[in-house]
Amino acid sequence: PLVEFVASGSRFRIYCPKDSCLVTFLLAGISCPRSSRPALSGVPAQEGEPFGDDALQFSKERILQRDVSVKIETTDKAATSVIGWLWTENNVNLSVALVEEGLASVHFTAEKTEHYRALSEAEARAKAKRKNIWKDYVEKVEEDNKENEDEKDDPAAPADRKVKYENVVVTEVTPELHFYAQHADQGAKLEELMTKLRQEFRAMPPVTGAYNPRRGDMCAAKFSEDNEWYRAKVEKIEKGGNASILYVDYGNRETVPTTRLAMLPPAFVSDKPYAHEYSLALVVLPTDEEDKADALKAFAQDALNKTLQMNVEYRVSGAEHVTL
């Protein structure tokens, strides 16, 4: 066949003397930039894509008015052109040559062909040399890296998740779906503290009414369910001689008569509270009251008084949000 006309880097008109016919031939396996077109018969001129005219010139110099070898693979959708492979007089695959020069890129349709490896290797070399359409290739990679660096420096960018599991015992669930938990490895130390506190009060029982609690006080409180003494914090003094308290080592609350409170002996003040308050990460209670009650019940059944693994995911205003 003879190449009679070169329309672009990858589109030609070929004369087949055997069949005395002209066919439009498209190079297989590549995407080639469109070349510019002059105004013709009332159709305005069209500006080409970058390096489209270079690809056109490259093909012209190698095949125009020259004999070539072709292998037809298929036709285009409209069946007006054939698609295939073309070799120059020097037996050079023109698709590979265009890619090697950075004047075309490998098209995904080449993946299942025998020429895919040659095309891929040619494209890799063109990228490495930053040829033509790949002239900004390295810069783009650096720009992507810069964006990644900017994200690292951006305080608003999502941070990598850090995992450090701790064994905890969930001791209380609040109506807001917060919960209190003790570190499992501190259980023995807490039991020892409670034993000593109760021995102290048995040895020296407090005088009823002698203690005048104030909001924020750390005190001892006799829990209504077992009549044992525990460490507590006064959260509010109520009317009628009552006080709202938080049992700091367990996280539960109740309102008791102030006669059930006593001054905490100094030896038991220094230990920090053993129960810590947490929120579940990325969890919000439903607005419907029945649904809310069901959610709280389900969480309590799954977590309360059980040893679980906990990871702190993030902190908001000092509050720790965790997964269990």
C-alpha cells in the first residue's frame, strides 16, 4: 500500500493497488494529539492540541508517498475507517515510533495486543526523557508530592490514625452515651484503696452531720445500694439537705442526704479518680426518644462491667473520643 495523504499523526489515507481503492487508516494502540486544520469550504480553522502538528510532521516525513506494510485489526464504530498497525519502509512500527518520540500515548486497547510491551517500554523511555507530551511529567509528580507535603503541614488535613489499645472496664453509661471506664491494670490498686477506706471508717466512724459539704468538695459518701463508703465529688447542693454527687472511681451519680457524706481522710485524697469519662468516636444518638433509649440499652448490654479494648481516636476540647 501507498500512503497518499497524512491527515494527522495517526490518521492517513492509503491507496491499495491490489484492490484499486482508497481507505482511511487509523493507527492502533495509541492516542495521538489532534493537529490543527486550516479553514476549508466555509468550515472555520481548528486549533490543534499541543504537539499535534509535531506528530503530523513526524508521520509525514516517514510515510507520505511511500510504500508501507499494514495489518488491519478492525474498523471504527461508523465502519468508515480501518484500524491497524503500520510499518515503514525500514520495518519500524509507526505506533511505537510515535510513542517513543513522546508524540503519542499508549491507549488501553493496546493491552491485549502483541505490541503492548514494546509500546509500554517506549512510553516509559519518553517519560524518563520528558519528551514532547511528557515534558511536564516529572514536574507533575513533584507537584503531587508537594501537595502531599502541604497536606502534612495543613493542620486541617486528616491525620493518620494512631492505634494504641488499652484494656478498660466500662463502669457506667450516661444518658448522653458517654461512659466511664477504669483501666483494667489498676483494678487491684483500686480494690486496695477501697478496703483501706472502709477500714478507716470502721475504726473511726464519722459523726453524723459534722461534715458541711460544699460544691466541688472531694468527700466520702455511703452508697445507697450497699451502704459502703466510696470517694465522691459534690456536684451540687440541693434543697432539703441533699447533695448531688459523682462517685469518682466508678462514674455513677446519685442524690443523697448530706448526712450520708463525710470528710475524706487526707490519706485518700491524693489518688486520682480511677474512672475516666469518654465519648464514642463518630457516634451520635438518634433524636427520637424511644430510639435513644434502645441505643443506650444496647450499648449498656454490650459494654457495661466488661473488659474491652479501647483506642483514643481524637480529642475535642480535651474530651477523648474513642472506639471499643
